[in-house]
Amino acid sequence: MTSGNLLAPPTRLPADPAIARLKSGENPELVAASVPTSSAAWAALAEAALADGRTVEAYAFARTGYHRGLDALRRAGWRGSGPIPWSHEPNRGFLRSLHALGLAAAAIGETDEAARCAKFLADSDPEAVAALGG
């Protein structure tokens, strides 16, 4: 988890081929199945599950996107702290997964996890908090 170290250089993930497919309207399940490393695909699944009231599914999808994102961040040089800019589109899948994980955790009463996710998101980039609605 990040410690809010804004002195560390921002981490920018490499391009995610799933983003264009999702933007074109392709089914997120098909995208996640063919690009399972994409946090954006898992975030889309988590957000849809939350919108449909499928909280446990949302939690599982969001946790998958979160962990796939952590793996990608580490490969990109992130060392557990420092900015993860929302303005860099490939980072958004991870940030959206983190946000969805916090929402799903809160919905199932996992308050410590929800608080940890909210802090991590704010430490990563306050712009993400604003863009995702808190």
C-alpha cells in the first residue's frame, strides 16, 4: 500500500489493449477472458456487478483487478509508494478496481478494507477520488 509519498516519481502503466476494446462496447467478460491481466476489464466487470447489486461478485472482480494492477505497477517500477496518476489512462483500470473493491468491501461490512482502499486511492491520486465520486 502507498504511504502518500508524493516525492516518489509517478508510476505510469504501459498501454492496456483491453481499454480500446471496452470503449468499443465489447463485452467485458470476453475482454477479461482474453486479456486477464487487464485491470480495466476487471474494473468494468466489478462496476457492472455493483450496479446490478451483485456485491460478492463485484468484490471478487474488483479484487482480481486490484491484484492484477499491483502486479503491473510493480513491473513498472512502483515500490509501494508514490503517485499513480489518474490522468494516465492505463492507470485507471487499477484505480477503478481499487475504488470498486472499497465500495464492495463497505457493502459487505468489511469496514477496515473499505477504509484501506479509500486511503490508498486518495494517496495514489486525489484526482481519482474526485473522478470516481469519492
